[in-house]
Amino acid sequence: MTNIGILNLQGDVLEHFEITKKALEDMDAKADVFKVKTTENLSKCDGIIISGGESTVIGKLMEKTGIKDMLISQNIPVLGTCAGMVLLAKKTDYKQPLLGLIDMEVKRNAFGRQKVSFEDEVEIFGGKFKGVFIRAPYIEKVGENVDILSEYNEKIIAVKSGKFIATAFHPELTGDTKIHKYFIKEVLKCAE
Ligand code: GLN
């Protein structure tokens, strides 16, 4: 059985849990989803999702629990959304703990004051997707081995680099399982 973890330190963990469960059911995948709070939980994961929330808080808790170091060395697929995307970056405009798994530079709370939270249609995988942005970051710079999956108003908002996927918006709040299914396929492929 393949295990997909949802990092359960802070943020909208439940929403990711529910939508991953739904995606797995739709796909009839031989995989399970569970919440991850400790390195022991993490050691059982074949892939992990880092939710939105407050990236400074999640990062500090990842350090405290030892999850940060373990996640860096474990080399499993990771999906990071919003704060999760920030944590995957090599660099941000804040001083905070980072995983640095994707060669990218991220600007936090980047869409400006008047656009603290908003929804708009974005394009990904050649189709439309409901982009839910909540104090969202965007990507300012990517390295050579990073594929851009989506741009919005000329800002990079989703990328894939090897087995790591990041979105600035919140696919877990839409009911649309497309991005989760894409991630699950990556996890199943890597776990083969
Ligand atoms: N602004 C938050 C951060 O940078 C992310 C917000 C979110 O995840 N919705 O940590």
C-alpha cells in the first residue's frame, strides 16, 4: 500500500485530507492518506502534502519535530500549496526555515494589500482551474530544472521540479481534484 501523508502541524490540513481521499477513491488507487505529526509518521510516507497556513510557524514546527531534516533527506514527492509552496523554496523575502527542495525564489503575501484574498480562473494542464488565493505568494525566479505549470498576470504561480510540485493557490478549497490526482500519480510512479 502506498501512503500519502498530510503534514499536520498547522494550516488547512483537513481540506487536503478530504480532497486527497476523494481523489484516491475516484482513481481507485491502492493508496492511503493519513496525517503526519511526527518523524515516525513521516517515515511511513511515500509522498506528503504541505498545506496552506503560516509558513513561518509550519517551518519552525518542522524544525522542532525533526521533520524538516528528515523530509529533506527522504526524497519523496511533495506537494506544497501556498505556505507549503513557500516552504519548498530555496529563498524567500523573509527570514524563516525552508526546505529548499525547489530551486526557486518566492515572494510572500505578494499580490498586494488590496488583493489579500481573491478568486480567479487560472490555467493549468491546458485547462481552467479555480484559483483561490489567500495572502498568496508568487514565484519571482526559478532555476533551470524547474518547469512552470502556470502563470497568472505574468507571475509564476505553479511549478514542478522533479518530484516536487508547488502551487501559490489552494486547490484543496475548490473541490477540483485535478492537481491532487496529478500529485498522486507522481507518488504512485515513484513508489513503484
Ligand atoms: N502568507 C502565508 C505565508 O507566506 C501563506 C498564506 C496561505 O497559506 N494561505 O506563510
